[in-house]
Amino acid sequence: YYRLRGTIAVRALNLLRG
């Protein structure tokens, strides 16, 4: 699902930004 993938991408970006 694109939505799920998008959510994971957003979480990854947030973690990287810290």
C-alpha cells in the first residue's frame, strides 16, 4: 500500500532529522 509506505518514509525522515 502506498499509504503505508508513505508513513514509513515520513517516520524515517523524522528519525533522521531527530
